Amino acid sequence: MTEENNLIETELNKDNTVKIYSKRAIYGFSFAFTTIFGGVLLRQNLIDTKRKKEANIVLAFSIIYTVLTMIIVSTVDLKTNSLTFLLNLVGGVILSEYFYKKYFPDSRYEHKKVWKALLISIIIMIPFLLVAIYTMSE
């Protein structure tokens, strides 16, 4: 991380006014939902810390990774979700161990609660689950 980014991080959080999602939350959302969900949380951290360029890079990565995951899973003829979870796990590791550590190496931030993000994620996933259940029953 550059000296300028360290100064920005220190200045922004002098009095703990900025809260971010934890590395564990980003990993968990990536694994439980898809990499794009963890990417959106990390993107929000970067937006909150005034790093729009980096935020767009993370979002682009998470979208591309999620699309590639969908392509891989749809081409492999397995009757299990193990591959999906494995790829989500890898995406979560990339977001939390590479990107998070790169942009927040010695994070001085308090962590946001994940309840709002969890509720939004569940609401987004409900239609997809209903479609999957409906198409499997036919």
C-alpha cells in the first residue's frame, strides 16, 4: 500500500467515523451466496474510504469471477453443489486474503454489522431459489 493510501486511511478514521465490513464478513458472504455478494461488501468498504477506482476494480473482478463460476458449474454435469461451494470458497479467499489485505492491511476501522446486508442478500436470493425449486420439480 502506498504512503498516500495509508495517510488517507488514517485521516478518514481518526475518530472512528468510518465503519467497514470485516474480512470475515466478505469471506462468509462470498461462500454462502456468491463471490459477487462479498465483492459488493468490499466495494462498499472502498467507497466508504474514498477509493472509487479500487472499488470498481473489486466489483469488476467479482462480476467476472461469478460469471466464470456460473459457466463452469453449468458445463460440468454433476448432481451436487460441491463445485459451486468450492468456487465460492476460492472467490471468498481471493477477496478476503488478496484484495482486503491489499487495501486494508492494518485496518484501524470498526466493523459494520452485517444484518442489513444479510437481509438484502436473502431477499435477492429468494427468487433464484424459487426458480431453481420450480424447475427441479418439473
